Amino acid sequence: MTDKTQEPGGIHFPFPFTPYAIQKDFMAALYQVLETGKIGIFESPTGTGKSLSLICGALSWLRDFEQKKRQEELRLLEAEAGAVPLNNGKDPPLLPLASQGTLGPPRDPAEPDWVTQFVQKKEERDLVDRLKEEQIRRRKREERLQQIRHNTQLKYAAKRMRQEDEETERLLHLSREMLPRARPEQLASEEEELVLAEYESDEEKGKASGADEDEDDLEEEHVTKIYYCSRTHSQLAQFVHEVQRSPFGKDTRLVSLGSRQNLCVNDDVRKLGSVQLINDRCVEMQRGRREKSIAAESKPRRRRQEQRAACPFYSHERLQLLRDEVLVGVKDIEQLVALGKEARACPYYGGRFAIPAAQLVVLPYQMVLHASTRQAAGIRLQGQVVLIDEAHNLIDTITGMHSVEVSGSQLCQAHSQLLQYMERYGKRLKAKNLMYIKQILYLLEKFVAVLGGNVKQNPNTQSLSQAGTELKTINDFLFQSQIDNINLFKVRRYCEKSMISRKLLGFTERYGVVLGPPREQPRLAGFQHFLQSLQPGVSEAPAAPVEEEEAGAPRPASPLMHIEGFLAALTTANQDGRVILSRQGSLSQSSLKFLLLNPAVHFAQVVKECRAVVIAGGTMQPVSDFREQLLACAGVEAERVVEFSCGHVIPPDNILPLVICSGPANQQLEFTYQKRELPQMIFQEPKRANQVEQVLKEYSRCIKCGQAEGTATGALLLSVVGGKMSEGINFSDNLGRCVVMVGMPYPNVRSAELQEKMAYLDQTLPRAPGQAAPGKALVENLCMKAVNQSIGRAIRHQKDFASIVLLDQRYARPPVLAKLPAWIRDRVEVKATFGPAFAAVRKFHREQSGSS
């Protein structure tokens, strides 16, 4: 039964059941953050219904916002018709006269009144015109979706189209089997595809021509929406299921977004395996579709336009039908893929087409936090709301996705491929293409040289004269590499526009099989063999033809694709990143790594564009990292940041957190790096992620069988902090009655990356009186975040209970205790000796077992 909770402010929060008091507080605080355009840091422990609170709180705000916006539209339209004055002197308008959030450019005080009035009247007329257009679009969309809900005619039309396509595909397959082998002129036509088209920079074009003009024609105006992002596919699917069972499940227009690898329904593309290869093949097929549409309007100038394949799942008409089907009911990724297969329409592009009209968009972190990925997916954050869930590792996530490492082997492979490409097609390339190719070759040569290698030799056999790690600022690295005279921004733009890495991929794939006149075959086979020999650990055995490779083995992507990311990273501001040169004996094992020091430079774009941003998680303590490293460095004023943390739903007596300072022999417990050899510890957990489930099954079976038979006393599961068992796994009820944290999991302070990060924070952030230096605080916060994630595994619902034992006297220090979650910190008991601690644990479990 749905409960409609009303807060003192008159806000109604529909909920699937009677919410807890902390859930009401959570929704009310979330509503105010969204209403006032703040940046919220929300903490709600696992088991408190955080997902439902996010859903019902955010969608309640969106419901009220849309209602107020429509009322404002109606008032403005009535005012335009002369029914009421435009400005009635009451509340400020929800819809400003100019673009969102402003009233147009500031007026010159010396400007005559008649000019000011004229401009204002024009803005009013433009606004009314936009409102009328938006009303028409909204009415059409609602009518279309309503028709799909109550009329199966469109589904029958889609089924007929699907049957027609299947029949056409079957006939084409039969015709291909009857055709003779490809003629030499056809092979030459296919090879023409590998030649780079003439390159024009944006300055030469005046403006970049839209690659997706036909998609733009279909795109609607983006309505106000909520972007919900989380880390993993399973977390996103779980959130969608929560929406489905919420009071908003039937009326919310939701779309789930994902990568091509998760959403592609074209078997020929999916079997490529690699994410990069799937992306590149999809883009190539879309280019083929555009070229065919152009050729249909005019006579084709080249035969290769007729030969390029287009994806059979990309049809505007079917994609529009799929888009509407997606918006009608709430669907997760699996349901979207199944719907795409049934409709023979691409779920990846169908989901993108649904973004403008969607009210709730569910997507992975990367699609929001990475600018180029966000742009490619058609995501517009201007004036929208972003909810980032499971955000305890948000800083590390942003840092990781913008840090790039390339090996010496990849640099040599890319150089060899590009050099062979230029030698083969150089006479057919335009001057600008040759110029940029030579610049990229020069960059690759210098990258290898700065590691101490030679690009013309096999990296596996090159021994470096010096080994070790060297850290450079970006500018120092550019000077040392002697590439400071090259405009990396233009090179990066060229790589994106020309798609040179995809041409290289096709070039190397083509010459991995028999192709061309017989006299060229030995040379080409040798070239392919040389490229494969550059891979570390590859034996001298001859390479198998492409046709004979394992069907399930993913083909490797072009190394230049990876290096493009490194080139892009080098365009970061000098103070915001570092380059790490790692020399490890041989060139193939050595690497160049870009380390992002300031993740705020990328998060600032999100904060600047969005109306409001909410960072939420089960365990967000300590929150100082978010405030200082992410928000303050992104230019967010302290007044705009709102923190909310709620307790747990369990009774206070259901948890016993203990700090034990000494063992049974009265020896002080302090598991530091220096004393690591004193106790004899053995830790073991599965090496592979797919083995975790089996270990958990055995652990669970032992506990349940022992309880049923009355013979066993339980089970002990040893795991490492930060390992596969320490996060994201539910140890509820008897699976986790006691969590023991041995020592404090500080990161390796000898790491060059961590030392540079600490130095950067010490130089960038102010040091408060009486507080630790920002760099030292980072180390402590990394440790306590790992602790908080691990000890929260046991308490999962209201009636659960568990003891938490912190085995190290350093946990008794006030600064350390302050960084525990409040619902644990308020119950902590510090035991100086082992005896009282053991007695307290035994008493706690006897009482809880007797009452349960």
C-alpha cells in the first residue's frame, strides 16, 4: 500500500510503505537541495532504504517543478493574450524572460526607456513563442505515448517491419552465396576505405559540420530531468527495479543507458569482444549508412560508397518506435536489449533518442563524469539534476578515468603500424594528412626515446641502461621529450576527426590475412609477424590467419587508440597533472603514465552546468575530502554545500563496536608496517572475481548446515581490506555477526603517485589551525574510508545485529574515532585490555541470540 507522507512544508512524498523517520528527513533535505540549487553530500547507511528515499524525494521534487512550470507557462500565455498582466508583482517567475536563470544581458542605464521596453517586449514575445512550440511538442509526445499504452497497432506495425527485414536479409544471404568470389576491382574498392579522407580543421570549415545531422533533426527539446549514475551495472539494475516498485513506477519516463558492449544486438559487431573495437565498428557502420543516404540522392562518385556495410538495426522509423516503447514503461538494460531484439532496432541509439523526453536517465559514472563520453551520448547537463550514488570513491573514480598509461611495446607497435601505413598510402594522402601523420610519428619516437629506447628495434629485446621511476611535471616532460614545439591540441583534434586509429586498425587487420597480388603476400605476412612479435611474451610461432582464430577471443584494439588518450591527457594544465616515467629493465615493460592530481577540473564542468548535484552513499565519512579536493577546488562556494547524514534504522543495542588496545598477553596491539613481521598472519581470498561467488556459497553452506544439524559453531572468513570481499557484498544476519578489523589499512606512503598527490594538496589547500597537513589528512582519510566500507558489511536491515571489533590501539585516538560513521561512533567502547572486551562480546551475542 502506498503511503503519502506530508512534511510540514506541505510536500507530499509518495512511498511504497510507511517510511522511517530518517527516510522522511532524507527526502525533505533532498527536496530542499534540489529546490534551492545546492550541492548535497548525503550519507544513509546500507539497510536504511537509501535508493527509495532518493527516488521518492527526487521525483516528488520533479513532479512539483513540472507542475509549477506549467502553471507559469499558462500565466505567461494568458498574459500574452491580454487576460492578466505579465508581471503580477507576486512570486518571481519560474521561467525567465531570457535563457534559463537570467533576464538577458544587463541594460545600459543611459539607454532610453523606449529602447529598454522594446527589447523587453521582444524577449517576452520570443519566450511566448518558445512556450507555444514546447506545448505543441509536449502534446504530441503525450499523445504518441498514450497511443502506445492503449493501442497495439504500432506494435503490429513494428512486427510487420521486422518480418519484412528478416525476409530481405534472408534473400540477401542467399544472393551472396550464389555470387562469385570478389573481383580484383572490388578488393581495390575496399582498400580505398583505408585511405584517409582530406582533413579540414574547424578553422578552415568555419564551424564543424555535424556528423549526426539526421539525428539532430530527430532530437527534441530536453525536458528538465534527473540523471542518476552509479558505479556498476548491477547497481543500476537494482535502482531501476526500485523505481519499478515505487509509486512513481508507472508514470515516470525512464531510460537506461549503457555502453555499446552492453546494448549492441548486432551479433557481427558483438563478437569483436573489445569495447574499443565494438565502438569503432559501430561508428564505421553509421558512416556507411550516411554515405548510402547521400548516394541515394545523387549519383555515387565512388564505388566504395556502395560497398560499405550499414547496420541493419539502425533504422530511423524503428528507432523512433523503440524510443517511444522505452519511454512508456520503466525498463532496465536487459529488458531494453530484449525489446531491441524484438523490434530489430538498436537499443544503444534508441536509448539516446529517448534522452530528451526522459524524466529520469539511469547511466554509469563515466557517461556523466567524462566530457567526451557525455557529449557522444547526447547528454546535456545544463539546468539538470545529477544524483551520484555509491559515491564514496568518487574522487578515485574521476582520477582513474582521466589517468592514462602507455607501455613501450604499445608505442613501438603504433609507430611501426603508422609508418607502414604512410609508406603504403603516402602518395595518395593530402599534404595536411601527411603533416599530422609525421607529427604523430615524431611524438611516438620521442616518447620511446625518453624511456631510453629506440623505436626502430624490437622493444622485447631492448635492455634499458637505467631502471627506476621518474616523476615530471607536464611541461618538464614536454621539454625533456623535445615535443614542446608541437601543438598537442591540434594533434588531438586531428586524431578525433580523421579517425586515424580506426584506419590503422583496418590496415593491420587486412594484412593479417591473404590479400593483394601474390608477390606482396610474403612481405605483408612478415609485417604482421613483426607487429605480433612486439607484444610482450609472444613466441616465435607463426601467427594464425584471422579466419582460424578462436571465435570467442577478442581481437586487440589498435595501440594508437590508447595513445590518443595519453596525448589528450598531456593537454591538461601543468599544475593539475604529472607524468611518471617507469623504466623496468626492458623497453616493452617500461611505461609512461599520466597521473591526474586535480579531479576537480573535470567535476567543475558538471557542477557549473547542473541546477543541483547530489553526492550520496552508504558511508561517506570522512566528508572533508569531498568538500576540499572536489568541491572547493571546483570553485563551489562553501555556502552552496549541504551535508546530510542520518543514523541507522537498527536499535542502538543491536550493535557493539569495540576498540581493543591489547591482546590476551597484555601486548599492545599496533599493526604498523614496522611491526608487520611480529604476528604470524595468513590471508587468502580468490584470485579471480568469478571465484568469489563459490567461496561465499561454501561459507554460507557451512553456517546454515551447522545451524540445522547443531554440530558446527560457525565459520570464519578472512579477507583483505580493499579486496573482493570488502565491498558490495551483503553479509546480513548469520552470515556476518562479527566483523574484526585487524590493524589500520593505510596506503603505501612510499608510492611516488601518493607522495606527489600529498605534495600537491599541501601546496594547494589551506591548512586549518590545529589540523594535520592536507597531504597527511589524505592518507588518514584513505585509510578510514576503507575501514568504514569494510565494517559496514554486517548490518543490512532493521532487525540485524552484529559486533564490530577494531583490533588496534590507534583506533582509540579521538581524530580517528571522529572519522567513523556517526551511527557507529556514538556506540564505540574502548577496552584497554582483552578480558573485558571478550566478556562484552560474549554478553552481547548471548543477549541478541536469546531475543532473536
